[in-house]
Amino acid sequence: MPEETLFKSESTQNREDIASYLRKVADNLENGNSLTLRTGDQSVTMDPPPRLTFEVKAEREGATGKPGELSVEFELEWDENGGDGGSGGSLEIE
């Protein structure tokens, strides 16, 4: 299925600022509010349903056995037609 990027932002931030962004997303999800993403003249508002798929991925990019780039990715997915996206095992984050 082709993918269309509706919004993209990438910048270097300190840990406290990133935590603040994640808290705002968490608060909006918990309260049933929409999410508005904005940077410069770019903006998108999305209204996640009560149930969605939450994907967490930890990756290392680069040559095997050599230092590379590490990442942790958090993704929220849902079907525009109202499906809940599926199910999976329980996740723990410590």
C-alpha cells in the first residue's frame, strides 16, 4: 500500500523538551482529544479513535559490529475506516 506523508518534523532537542512533547500526546490521548502537529507553515490535526495499534521499535543502523545510530520509534496506527488496527502482546516500558 503506498504511503503519503502528511507531516514531518525532525530536529535536535534536549531530553526534557522531548518528554514534554510526549506528555502532551499522552494527555491528549488520555482525554480523548485530537492531536495537532505544527511546525512553520505545516500543520495536521488527527483524531485517534479509542483503540489503536501502538508499535514500539528499537533499532541500530550501521555496519554490523561497529558503532552506528540507535533509535527508539513510537508509532500510533489506526484504520481511517474505523477498525481498531489489530492486537498484540503486552508491552512493558521501564
